[in-house]
Amino acid sequence: MSQTIFMSKTRYCYALFLMLVLVSGCKSPEPESTPPTEVKTVIIEPTIIPAINEFVGFTDSSHLVEMRARVEGYLDKIAYREGSLVKQGELLFQIDPRPFQDSLEQAKGELMQKQALLWNAKKTTERYKVLYGQKAASQRDLDDATANQLSLEAQVVSATAAVESAALNLSFTTIKSPITGLSAKSIYREGDLITPGTNGLLTSIQAIDPSWVYFSVSEYQMLEWNRLQKKGQLIVPEEDQFQLQLVLADGSLYPHLGTVDFNQPFFDQKTGTMTVRGIIPNPDNDLLPGQFVRIRVIGAKYPNAIAVPQEAVLQGKTGMYVFIVSEGKAKMQNVVTGDWVNNQWIILEGLLKGDEVIISGVNKVGNGSPVKVINKNQPTTP
């Protein structure tokens, strides 16, 4: 019996040994380590970067003139082509001048009559002075002659003014453009009775060289600029002499630069924005009033700024971040971004000089992933 028990234990141990051998023989090999991800990087180097802000605005005339009638009369002629560019001094309208010409001639006749009476009064006064010296005329006679002369002198002055007024009214029948600009359509047609006052608007002329551009700056933007200026992270030109560059509707750049010449000193409570106006040359009349344009405000700059390409900055749950290379591995670094300039983000906080930021391959790495930089012999500043 003891021999049987011994043989059974021997078979059990042998079977267990075989199972261990089989299990050890089928064990999977150890996995190989993950190769590092190839990436491209830039080395952070603070530099001076222009601060260019873009706004949506519109163009406007720099000088709008409403042409109104100053005398009443019938419209004889519309002398300009409606909607065309008119020159300064060009004839626009002609009101029937004949009634005013008659009034002028009548005023001239009355003036000549008064001048003749004055001439006679002067001669009479001179005679009475001689007679008074010879004791042949009384003081009263001399005083009456002198008073009559003075009265006629006053009447000549009034008659002269009447002639000038009549001539002025006659000149008002010929209506010329006071400026060079674009003309609007005529409110009246030939033969209409024109009356001065609120109904006397004939047309309008808009000067377009130079032109004005308007855009609005939000309260948030103004506060942000002021904050950056106080921290020394933004420098603006002296006396706020910003330059303006226009981007037209087709994406082309307008060839002339403008300047900011006015900003409203308060915010609009309805919109929370401040209106800014710029003036820009328009020698070829390429800009027309009412055009929508994109306006780039140039002149400010970021001193000692840090910038990274747009593709390097990612959006996470807690904000913006980048990956930097640290000891051969990708490390997530939270950043605070500023403006976007020329496809680059201005980094206000989070990066320092010398940091190596991953700009290519960021979608293939994670926090702590091993990386291999493949652009060591290429320029490393953004």
C-alpha cells in the first residue's frame, strides 16, 4: 500500500513539472519600448514684434456739402452729369437770372439818381459857405444845406448796398460746386420752382480725396491695451499717431496708408464701443463713401515679446497650452495668449527665453511622451 501511495505522488509531481515547463515555454516575450516621436521645435527668443490690430470699418467723405438754393426762381438748367466727379467751380445749376438782372439795373438807376442829388447838394453847401463868409447867408441856410448833403450821402450808401445786394442775388442764380467731389442726383428738374429754405436742397457733393474711415474699438480692447501699456508689454506711438492700412473686399491691400486723426473721447452706452476716425489719401478715387473695409492699425509694438506659431498652441479644458521639450520628453505647459500677429500667437505668460517649443508633430505627442527633435540644424526662432 505504501508503495502504491509513493507511485501516485511520483506521478503527480511529474505531471506538475510538465505543466510548469509548458507554461514557461508559452509565455509572451517582453514588449519593446515605444520609439520617440519625431518633432520640430523653436527656441524661444524674446524680440520686438509689431502689434497690428484689425477692425471692420467703412469709408466716408471727408467733406460733404449740401447744395441749397439761396434765391427763389425757376430752374433753367442742370449743367452737370449726375453721379459724376465735379471740379471746384464747375457749374451745377442755373436759375432764371432775368428777374434778378432787372432788379440789379433798377438798383443801379436809383443809385445814380442819389449820386446826382448828392453832387448838387455838395455844390449848394459850397456856395452857402462862401455866402456865409460874406455875411450874405445865415447860419441856418448853411446848416440846412449841410444837413441835406449828409442825408443824401446816407442815401447813396443805402443805394450802393442795394446794388450790391441785387448783384449778389443775381450771382446766386448761378450755382457752382465749392469743392471737387462726387455729385449726387438732382432733387429738382428743369422748370421747377426753386425756393430757399428747408425745401431748397438741390443736390450734395462729397469730397473723396482724402477720404475718412471709421471703425469702433470695444471697451475690453481699450482696457486690455491700457493694462499692457502699464505693464510695459505694449508701446504705442507718440501722440497716438497710428497708421492705417486698408484691406479691400477682394482681399487686396489698398496702396496708400492713412493716419488716425480723431477718436471719440467717450464710449457709446448702446454699443460699448469708441468711434475712431482716420484720414487716408485717395488720389485715384478708388475709395467710395460707404465701402466696408478691414482696417489694420499699425504703430504699436510688443517689446521683448514671445511669439510661437499658431499650430503650436492648443486649446485645453483649462485654457491654452503648448508642448515644450524637457529631458527628451514632451511636457505640457499652460500659457496665456495675447494678440495673433502674422500667424503667430503672442505669449504673455508661461514661456521663458530658451524654452524649446514643439511646433510640428504636436498632435502625435502627449504629456511625458519621448520625442526626437529633427530640426537641430535649422533656424530655431519663430
